[in-house]
Amino acid sequence: MKSEPHAGEVHKDGPRKKYFGFSKNVFFAGLVSFFMDVSYPQVPLFLANVLGVNKSMIGLIKGIAESTASLLKVFSG
């Protein structure tokens, strides 16, 4: 039974693709995290200006999102 090569070893199809010195998975996880961090503050602006949602409703949505995130952190550790 063959196992996957360890870090630094050559894959059977040749060396693995690196992006700025990072493996493909690490690079794209960082890219997704970056875009989430950039877009998060723009969501209330989109809701208010484009969709016309009331500001108190935006506060309620944000409160529910923060509460859910906090509760999941409690249960997940």
C-alpha cells in the first residue's frame, strides 16, 4: 500500500504546486479568509443601501449572527 509523500518529498506526478511558498490548500484558505474579512463590514451597507432593510433589522441580524458565533465557540472549544 502506497502512502502520500511527506512534506518536502516529490509527489508521484512531480513536485507539488506552490503559491508564494505555500501549499495550494494553505494559500487558498488564506485567500478565502482575506475576502471574508474584507467583505464582512460591507454587508450592513449592502443591506441598508441596496436592499433597503431597516437599520434596527440589520442590528437584529448582526446580533443573532454574533450570538450564534459565540455559542458555537462555547460548544466547539
